[in-house]
Amino acid sequence: MAVDSEPGGVSLPVAGIVIAVVSSFINGSTFVLQKKGILRSRDRGGSYLTDVVWWSGTLSMAVGQIGNFLAYNVAPAVIVTPLGALGVLFGAVLASWILKENLNILGKLGCVLCCCGSVVLIIHAPKAVAVTSRLELEMRLFDPVFVLYALLVVLLLVVLIVWIAPAHGSSNIMVYVAICSLLGSFTVPSSKGLGLAAQDVFGEGPPSSRAVALFLGLLGTLAVSILIQFVFINKALECFSSNTFEAIYYVTFTSTVIFASALLFKEWTALTLTDSLGMLCGLATVFVGVVLLRISQEALITWKKKTD
């Protein structure tokens, strides 16, 4: 479904926008419901894996991601992606109602700045380059620059998961955020690549061994990265407020995916000076927002210690 706007008859993908908005609201409820389930199970002295509210949040996550996938297929990414910021704002409102996580003025300002900065960053990010064949995808994946980047990300993830997270994860929100966001470097390219590999694997005629290997490799990478993200998202929700985590996670995940996509598809070669300055302004805005959220989080922790 599309509607022609007045100036120049530009087509507006109404269906894609509606799906993206609904998905954003569903995604915004995910962390809040999971956090509520964790708190309920903690009060009962049991595992959150047996809590129905936690499972409703997990189901919301799945439904929201399916909605995002549908939205990206019926509307341009430049329209769909910024609408994800609505989920952050909705999550903050929902958390204040269900979890009584009321942000102070710095936290609210930080949340808004994170959303605004992310939207600016997305708008000025280099536009995606279409990859239409499995062979072209393989060439991109085995490019030395992207391979080096992937190895560095894996090394950093090992350091974070094995050494830093056990020691500092429960006291520093950026540890869990970094782990979940860096995994986005694998989840998004794997999701895009699976569609291309599946065409060769499940198409007419016997599939080649390279196509099967690529499909299984991407599927395994996607499954492992999603599972690790799932584990550390819940670890973060056990220790920190859902609205603070969601805002920072949205920012860092989006930034990481944009960077990985620019390397994989060499999108940075088409980046203009205007877009470079726009991305710089977006990053600066996001940085200020994250700092304000961190200050707000520290103030909340200090207040709770004094009242206990």
C-alpha cells in the first residue's frame, strides 16, 4: 500500500510505516516485560525462565523482529530505521508505569538525545549497496578489510565475555551493552546473507557444496550471536534499569551495524562531506545522551544505597 503525496507525486509506503511503528512499540515493551518477569521471579525465589511475564517479553521480541523484517521489505530503510527510536521512548514510558523506573531530568534528556542522535546518524549513514548473488556476497565476506574487522570483533568479544564481564559487568552497564552491540556486526550481515544463500540451496537443481557451507555457516553464526545476545541482555536487565539499557543499547547497536555494513559493502566510499559532518553531529549528540544516562544511572544507584 502506498499513497501519493502532494509535491511531485512521491509515493509514501504507508503499510511499511505502519508496520515499523507497531513493531517499534512491541520492541519497546520487550525489555520492560522481561525486567518485570525477572523481578517477579526474584521475589518468588525462582528462575525467570518459569515466569509468564518474562516469556511474554521474549515473545514480543520475536514478533517485533518479524515486524521489522516485513517493514524493511515494503519500505525504504531510511524511513523504517529511524522509527525504531519510538520504541526507546515508548519503553521509557512503559518502564515508568510498570516498573516504576522514573528517570530524572538528566535521564529523560539523555534518552531524547540518544534517539535524536541515532536518527541523524541513520539518515546520514552511507546508503546500502545491493548484493544480488551468492558469489558477490562471498567476495564481500572474504574481503581482507572485513575479515580483519571480524577477527578484531571476535577478539574483543572474547576479552569482554571471559575476563571483563565477570568482574565488571554487574557494575558497569557498558560492558553488557558492548557485548550485545558488537554481536550486531554478525547478526545483521548473517540475516541478509541467509536469503541469498537460501536461493542457491533451496532453488532448482542440486546445490553446490560452497552454497551449503555458506548457508550453514551464516545460520550457525546467526544462531550463536542471537543466543549470546539473549543471555547478556537478560544479565543486563537483572542489574540495570530497562529504560537506560534500552536507550544505550539502541544507540550502540545501530552504530555498530552501520559501521559493519559500511565495511562489508564498501559504502564508505560513497560518503559525502555533508553526510560525514551529519554523522559526526549525530555521534556527538549520542555521546552526550549516553553520558547523561550514565550520570542518571549512577545517581539512581547512589539514591537506592542511601534509602536501603
